[in-house]
Amino acid sequence: MATRTVTVQRPAPMDAPQGVVRSGAAVLKGMWIASRHFWRNFWGFVRGKPTVFTVQYPEERLQQPPAFRGMPVLVQMENGKERCVACGLCEWACPTDCITIYPAETDDEIERYPRVFDIDMSRCMFCGLCEEACPEEAIVMSHRVEIAAFSRRGTVWHKEDLLVPLRELETTRFPHIRRTYESPAAE
Amino acid sequence: MPNNDRLLSIIRGRCAEAVIRTDDYRGDATVVIRPERLLEIARVLRDDRELAFDLLLDVTCVDYLGQQPRFELVYHFYSTRHRHRLRLKARVPESDPTIDSLVPLWVGANWLERETYDMYGICFRGHPDLRRIYLYEEFEGHPLRKDYPKEKRQPLIGPGSKGTYKPRPPEIPHAHRVEGMLGAELMRVQLGPSHPATHGTVRIVLDLDGETIVNADVEIGYLHRGFEKECESGFYYQAIPYTDRLNYSSAILCNVGYCMAVEKLFGVEVPLRGQFVRVIGGEISRIADHLLCIGATALELNAFTPFLYALEARELAWDLINALCGARVTSNFVRIGGVSADLPEGFAELCQQNFKRILELVADAEGMLLENPVFRARMEGVSIMSPERLIAYGVTGPLLRAAGVDLDLRRAEPYLIYDQLDFDVPLGSQGDNLDRFLVRLTELRQSIRIVEQCLRLIPPGPVDVDDPALRLPPKGRVFNRMEDMINQFKLVTEGPKPPPGEVYFAIESANGELGYYLVSDGTGKPYKCRARTPSFSNTQPLAEMVRGRLLADIVPTFDMINMIGGECDR
Amino acid sequence: MEMVTKAPGSVAGGFLARLRAATGQPLADAEAFGESFLLTKLADAVQWARKYSFFPYPFVTACCGMEYMSTAGPRFDIDRFGAALPRFTPRQADLLMVVGTITHRIAPILRRVWEQMAEPKWVVSFGACTSSGGPYNNYAVVQGIDTIIPVHLYIPGCPPRPEAVLDGLIKLQERVQRERGGQRIPERHGSGRPL
């Protein structure tokens, strides 16, 4: 067994009189640590290479990885229509039942489409199980999270609100999903 | 692996006439007993030298509606000396759901039995204080019974609803009530449920004599949100996001425990690379959890700067989780039969870079705290409890290790690939709050070491089990092959269907033993999904730890227990 | 539930009324002038001051608290929006942030905290559980805090990212700025389109 137990080293007790000296030293040490953070950031600011951890939202945003899970959206194809065929798998998979689909049929090449596709964002827990269940790559997790609203009605997203052009998603979440195609498990 | 046959034959030998049946399914030893003999057998289990089951992990119940007798009490035991486990079961009828209480033997059975009473209406004979723990007194019925509809809500009792709301003066039912030293009346103080110094919703009702705590009653349940009921109403895979929300500061560990329990039901094992990825994710989660604990402790002891450093370090740990699975807090990363995605490109470099900064920040926070006289005075020698007493309470994890007990499931019963890794398990020497703090600090550094080793050792290969019965086929195949498309539909609409049976599987989470007890009836939904959560058992001794101490000692003690609301109240 | 916050215009109106009572003169012209220009500017200034100095009361119960800490922490620093100083007594706070699941057991406590806050006050529903009950649709969880107290802003997410929270805060600031004289706030969908 490669694990072993160690007993943690307790710092020496702070008894007087050394304790008094060490307490004073501890205060100085604390000031030193805090001021080091300050000077580091200040020096970065002076050199024009900021090291400050703070993100100046909304002017500045974090670079998000492809795996980022924001709100689920519907993929919009070049012809402006949704890719969804209203099979209802995402509705099944959703643990919170926040998706509502009414399917309908048309004369297009893909004959089934969702007449109604609503997601109640105030219930959605952004887990991504809908995306995983979808057999058409039609519902994906986007990079959008800024969706606060003033009323409950404003948090229910209809099909028109949910459609996002394929182009935008190609650069965000798709690289993450498509990675699994080439993963060794796909052999 | 301990020898279950030997264990079961010893038990059969010791109390032959009380045992109805024994079995050994998937490595879990089970003994079914006559309910009226429970106390007697439990005493043998605890006191026999060869059995020595000193840790009562869990008490729960399964409702077999329509069968006679209807309720099955389930007890899980662990022996810290022999490192073996046992499940004890006894059935009681619906007409008289009564069984002996185990509180005389394990003091930690108190809350567990109260919970079982609350959720199933089982009465425990000889329990000192049998009242509801999660729900309120006015609640009618027992929600985890199968005939209680999941969405049946009861009227809100309070000023926001109809009816008059009168805050009831809480009563402290304690046997050890001490009269005030000066003969003066004790002062009753309520700490919580929304208190700035307790990161979690808990109410502590205190009787104070001056500033000394004479009596304390810890009231939990303000965050009870029906984890078990939600899991039982969905498919196996739909429970994974709910496990995130158990211990939300280390969600991946909770995922790992649940998925491994389901895999144990199936009897499958994840490919090696998948196991590595799980360990990496889990350990990063553990880092985030310990950072939160350290930072929150500093904050609540009024040290704001180390809190900011810890938060900054936690952001960096979360960046790694974000790169791994796209979420920061509720990761939903692990899947039954694998993980949701393999490591992203450049993950090792990102880890290296972030760990370097995390270690710097932790060193800064540590440097500010450990020599600080105020911090030391509030941590050193505070809330010491003997290891035996902690074990009787069912405490596990850093809290128990700080008292010097070598119990880390990663070492005691290595799961995943922990037996191939090289790490230290820190132990404390005195068991006070300072030791607890130091144990967490050391564990954090060890977790970083584990992740670095994993990144070095990780083999190529698949991360998922290629079995359509439990893991969705890869997307690329779903688009191109009819067979996989059908598998996808089948798995999503029917759920993975493990064979009937029951298992208990535990991992070492950031706060201690996190176990899942699953009962499968062969359908796609778990018949019973029980989480044995460490925070619940760890919070229980709080009242005893602070009794006789000063009011101010509650805060550091509560912080070092690191009670996580979602995990404690489920 | 009607969500009209007491307008600062009426505060200044009270001042005018007192002025009229003191001088005993009809102030019709001044009143008209004041209502049209001076008072609206004053009201704007008051609302401007309010929106940049929220005193939040974080009612933290669950997972969302992790992201709340993060929002208040070094990276996202809610202080840049003037809402950093959490007041842990409702009497000093004007922004109630309900962070985390509200169960039936804690609902009366939330209601009481809200009742103790002085006007004007705003309520932010932080995360899915508070907005609608979220993933927990069962016997124990309140299905949205708007069933017990009025809510001015819903931030979806489980838990919402700090970016989403800051965006919500900016939206709330806009709302507060417009909130004058009890006029209705134009509704907006989460995507930005009018409702």
C-alpha cells in the first residue's frame, strides 16, 4: 500500500513570553502578505500587464471553455428552421420537466417539427441531460447565461427565443460535443 | 476484501435463533433478523471482539407497499478495527411499526432514528426524544412512504399563509439539564436559522448561564428538500443532478459515489481511464470543498483577507471543473458507466498552472492565520471529543481523523485506482479545532498531489463502458447506426435497468463517508435511493461538543464540522 | 401581487405640502413646476443614489450560496456595483437576496425577514429553486418565493453564474432608476424582447 499516515505538525503553543513576540511578528507577517498582494497588482498595473484577479464585467468577460454549459437552446439551420424533429427525448430525460413540446407535421423534407417548444428557464437546472439525450444534435447548451427577467413570464422561453444560428454554436459548444465522436469509446 | 462468509457464520453462531436469513450479494453481507431481537443482536455486534462493529453508519427503512410485513428497517454497520461491513435488516408490520431503539448502544442512532420516524413513521421503543427532525410538527403523514404522493403539499404554516402563525417557544428536551451556577435563570438564545456566522441553515437553541453554554439543541431540517423522493420518482440517470446538490461544495464526489453504487448494482466496472478521470474530478472537488471550509472559517472568525485568498483559490479550482464539465458548482459530471466527457485538451497544463497559484494562496492564508493569536485562541483546545465518543456518534472524515483515528476509505477500502496512488492520510494528535483545520489543510495539499500523479499516470483508452444497457452510445454512432439510435431511445425512455437487489457503496467524500444504499426492483427507477451523508452524522455531536464552553466557541466548532445544508438535510 | 415601491416623488411632495402649510400661500405654479422638473430630477437623483448603494441581505440557504460568495468574492466583486456590504439585519437592508431553496419550514422565516425590512425594498430571486421551486417539485419545497413575497428580479440558473447575477443586478439598477411615481415598469423577457 502506497498510502501512509502522517500526524499533522501543530505550531508551537503561543505561551508568554515568546508568544507575545510571535504575536507581534504574526501581525507584521500578515501585513507583509497582504501588502505583497497589493504591490504585485500595483506593479502589474504600472507595467501595463494587469495581474488583478477581478474581471471587469460587463466590459470584460471570462474566456469560457468549450464545455461551458449555459442555457439550452435550439439549433437553427441555414434555412431558418429548427433542427428539432420533436421526438420528445429531451422531455423524457429532463429531471425537472421544464421542457414542453407539441409536435406537428409539415410537407418539408423533415416532416416533423415542434409546433410549440417551451423551456421554463426558472426551473431548468442546466444539467445538460437534454443535450445528451437528443439524437439529432438539435438542443445544445449554449454559452448564454445572462437571462434575468422581471417576472416569471419573462423566464419562459418559446421556440422563437430559443433558436440560435448554427454558426454561433459551431464555435462554442459543438467542439465539446463533437470531441466525443472521435474519442476512443466511439471505436 | 473482508471475508463475508466467515463474518456471517460467526453471527449465525452467536445468535442462531434470532437470525432468519443471511446472504452475501455483490460483496455486501446481510443478516435478516427477527425485529424483537434487535437490541440483543446489536449488542453482540458491538461488543464481540471478532465482530466489533463500533460505527453505526446508517438507519433507514424501505417501504414495501403491498407486502406483509410492510416496513423493512435497514441498519449499516462498520468496524473500524476489522474494517468490515454489515447490513442488518428487520421487518415490522404496518399495524404496529415499532422496534427497539439503538440509542442505548450508539448515541448517534438518535438523529438517524428520528429521521426514520419522520419519513416513515416507525416508532422506536426507548428513544429519548422521538420527534420530527426534517419536517415541522404540523406536517401530516410520512412523506417517504410509497403511498404519500410526491407533490402533495401541505398548507404553509406561517404569516404568509392563512391561519395564524405563532412562533412556538422551543423546548429543550435534555436529560443533562444543568441548573444555573449562580442560581439565576438561564438565558435562552437562538442562533439561526438565518445567521451570518453559520454558513448553512441550522438553528441552535442555547441555554446560557452568563456566556457558558448549559444546554444546546441543534435543530436541522430547514433545507430538507426531498432528495430521496425526487430520486425515486426519476430514472437512475436523472438522479445524478440531484446528487450534485447534496454536497454542493464538492459535487463530483457525490456523483462518483452514486454512479459507482449503480455500477455495483449492475456489477460492471468502468475502464481504467474513466476511473482516473473520476479520481481527478473528485479530488479537484475535494480541494474546492476544503478551500471553502478554510475560507469560511477564517471569515467567520473575522479574518476577511484569508477568506478572499481562499475564494480566489477556489475560483481557480472551479476553473478546472469548468473546463472539465462546463459547470462550476453543480457539475453533473459522472455518468453511470463512465463520465460525461474525457479530459479536455491542455488540461494537464491548466492544472499545473492553477495548482501553483492555489498553493501560493493557501500558503498566504495559512501564514495569516496559524500564528495569529486571535485565531489560535479560538481554535486551540476547543471542542475536544474523544475518538470513542466520535465513533459512537457515527462521525467520519477529517473530523474523526483529527482525533487520531486512521479511517480514510481511500486507504481502508481502496476503490477506483486509489490503491495505485501515493498519498498521505493526515491525522491529528489532540482532536481540537486546530487539528481539524490542519488536517484539512494537509488533505488539500495531498489532493493536489493525487491529481498530479493521476495526470502523469493516466493511460489512453475509453472512459466509458461500451454497454448500451447503462451508458448512452457515443453521439457519432447514434447519428449513423440504427441500432445505436434504438439503444439511445430505449435507455432514455426506460432508464438503465439493473437486476433486482440491493447494494451499499461508500466513498470518502470531503466530509467523511458518503454512502449510497440502493434497492432495485428491476425497473428503470430506483425503488429506494438513500444517501448516507457525512454532514448529518457529523453535526449531531455539535451540541455535546459545545456544552460547557463559551458561546463564541460554537462558531469555530460549527465551521470545522463543515455542515453542508444540502448534505445534512437532504 | 402589485409591486409598486413607494416613489421618492411623494417624499418631495410631502416637502412641498409642508412648505405650503408653512407659508400659507397657494403654490400652484411652484407645484406644477416642481412636479414637472425639480421633483422629477430630485426623484431621479434619489433613485440614482439608491441603485448604486444597495445594501443586500443575503438569505442564504443552499447551493446558490456558493455562487453568491463567488459573486461577492475577488473575481467578480459585486462591490463594483455598489452592492457589496451585506447587512445581516433586515432592518438595515434594502435588497433581499433570496439565495437557495426555500422549504416549507423556512418560508415563515423568510416572510418575517421581508416584513422587517424598511421601504423601499427589492427582492431578488437568486436561482431556480427560489424562482419556481426548480428541480424540487415535491412535498417540502415552496414552488417559487413569489407565492409568499413579491419578487422584483428572477435570475435563472442552478446556481446562476456570477455573470448572470451581475447582469441581473444591472437590470435591477435600471429598474430602480425607472421606478418613480409608482409608474409601471415595462416588462421584458429574459432574451431582451418586450413582453
